[in-house]
Amino acid sequence: MTCDVLVIGAGVSGLATAEALLARGCDVQVVERQADVGGNATSQQFDGFLMEHGPTTLNAAFPKAMTRIEGLGLAQSRVNLGPNVRKRILRDGDALHGISTRRLGFFLSSYLSPGARLSLLGEILRPRRAGGGEETIHAFVSRRFGTEFADKVIEPMAAGIFMGDAKELSISGSFPKLAQMEQRYGSVLRGMLAAKRGSEPGRQLFSWPQGIATLPRAMASRLSGRVRTGVTVTRVTRKGGLFQVATAGHGTLSARRLVLAVQPHVAAQLLEKLDPQTAAALGAIAAPPIAVAFLGYRKAQVAHPMDGLGFLSTKGAGQVISGAQFSSTMFEGRAPAGHVSLSCYVGGARDPQAAEMAAPALSAAVHQELSGLLGITGQPVVSRTRHWPRGLPHYTLGHSARRATIDDTHKRVAGLYLTGNYLNGVSVTNCLENADKTASLVMGESPGSSLREAQDLADIHAAAG
């Protein structure tokens, strides 16, 4: 088989790129190693519960992503956040702290010390940084807002968004808009006020009755007949102006142009000889393992009102849970009547070994921790786990340079492109945006303006909200 463009990988990024190419009249085919499409965007229904194995939401505040959703016929069936999402909840030690989602929430809450709250207000008066090397998220926020805010708010947020460590993640790689605000406005707070993104971006989060997997399934349906699952790619070479893609048991596929929409370590292996520079950049992207523990209880078992998106945890000895989502509070249909459900996230940069616990031990550890935090009595009525040997990509120091190398791949190897959540943001919205950019590059168009700036603020508000 020879096609114009072959996309390797049928996760959200690969399917979105292929669909965008098909809309431009391109002859495109997609191959996927797994038996089903969607990658980590996997939703599972059982016993009246719905478990998300990977991403859980999209953000409706971004027109380009919503145009895609509307084009797929999914806008009308979306479900918005439930009315009981009222607070940010942060965990410090053995206590949960509910904080108002209003703009002055942190200033009015006793979660931060009086000195830390004064330091927040003082950010607007601090001079911008002049020169110096790349900063971590923690260093940037400590300098602008104070160390306590960095430790008690931003560090848990970095763990919630990336399952990463704020002292290792790059501010320019992870939240470039915040660094740009400091340089443009002299203050992050001034920049946020100028952005005028709305008072509660977190309220824009949505999903679908059957979960986030609705999106890749709809894109695969649009690509009907062009997606082949169960096909493992073993080698990529180039010969006579065509890419030769060897597979395990499915022969060799040929394409004039090639898009790799796989995890960075897989792409690194495939490109080791074809483009060593890109392979090295991809191989340097860390993605520590993550485990998800989904637990369901009768509502009467849980004393806590579960009146937020969930909670994020500061670092603490003996803790297993980095963050949790109150799934049944976020969206209707995540638990049967009279029940509640939670998704808890374990591992990542904080404790990669914890993500390797066997399912029974993982569920037991998470349940024990939740029982003390939420006042739970008795055992869960359902318990499921999902282990991801490679979790979310971490945008550590040097990410901007690695991304520039990866973005230039097509300049070194004509017709070769890469896309995925390891480039310009880990959210589903970022993947949709980057896929449009990739499709434009494949077609020789000038890529449209980026939504990444708005997504930075949305990620921060949503994680804290």
C-alpha cells in the first residue's frame, strides 16, 4: 500500500492530524499498534460507574478546539461541570483546605500565612527579571510570588497537571505565557488582568456522557476505512523519495509523507538512524509511570461534601495520592444514584515506584488514605486501577531547545513530521491545536496562530479550581 500521508499512532493527536488532512483533500492512512483507537483517552463503563483511564476534560473557552468539536457533531451532546463544583481544594498534610474559586480566594483564605498573602500582592511591584538562564516553575514562582505560594499551591498544581516536580519542570516549557507576561508587562498579575480570560475558566470544562473516549471514536468514525488497528511498526526507512514503514506481520507500507504521533520514546527508536538529532531530543523527554485508582462508594459512606473538582496534595512523607478528582461531582453519570466516585493519581516524578504497586495493594493504599481525608467508612463498592508504564511527558529544563529540534525535523528529513502531547502542552485541547499545526505543515500551509497562551492560564485555573 502506498499513500500520500501515513500517520503512525491513533491517539487524539494522530487522529486529529489525520482528520485535518482528510478535510484538506489529502490521501491519508492511519496505523495503530493497539486494538482500539484513542491512546490514553480511554473511558470504561461498568456497574453504573464511568472511569476515565487518562484525560478527563476539554475546555470550551478555546474557539479552535470547539470548531473541531462542532464539526464532529459533538457540541450538543457535551456535559458541563456539575453545580456542586464550588471550591478549590488543596491538601496539606492530613487536612483538606477548601478555597473560594473567586479571584481573591487565596487572599481571603487562611490556607496561606498572612506574610504569604502579602507577598502575592507584592508581585505586581517586583521588577522583571533581566537576563539569566532558564528557570524552573518553582524558582520562577518563588521569585515572583514567594516560596510559600510556590510550595503550597504551585508545586501541587505541577503534580496535578503533569504529575511532575515544580523544581524540575521548566517555566518556559510548561507555562511559557507566564514567563512572557513578566517580560511584556513587568508582572504576571498585570498580564493576567490584561488577558481578561473570564473570572472562572474552570467552569468551561466539559466532557460527554460516555466519557472523553467519545472524541477519538468520533474522529475514527470520520476516518472510516482509513484507520488500521493492531499494526505494530518496527522500522522506518526512506528510499526513492518514499518512506518505507515495516510492520510486524502486516508487510511494508509506503508513503510520500510521514507523521509520527506516538510516544516520544517510540518515535526516538524509529528515528534513531533516520534522524539522530530528533531521536536524541525525543529520548531526553522523561515520562515517569503513573497509576490511576478509581474507587466508588455509597454516598452515605463519605462524610466530606466533595464540593470541588477534587484535591491536589502538597509533598508529604508517606503520602500515596498526588491528586484526586471527584468524578461524580464533576459530571453526571459517573456513578449510579446514591453513590459517588473518585479517580486518584499516583506516581509520576514524586514517587514513580508507587505507580508500580500491584492493583490490590494500590487500591488498598488509596482507600486508606482517602478514608482519613474524606471521612469514609467501610470498603469501596467498586475498585479499578490502570497502570501507565510511561505517564505524561515532563517539560524539564531544556525543553524549549528539544522542541525546536523536533519542530525542525521536516527540514532535515523532508516529509517527516511529529506531533503529540510532548511538544506544546499535555491537554487534549493542546493536542487538537498541535494537530492542526502539523496538518498545515504537511500541506505546506502557514500554521495558524497558537492557542497555547490561553491554555496556560486555563490549565492553571482548572488544576486549582
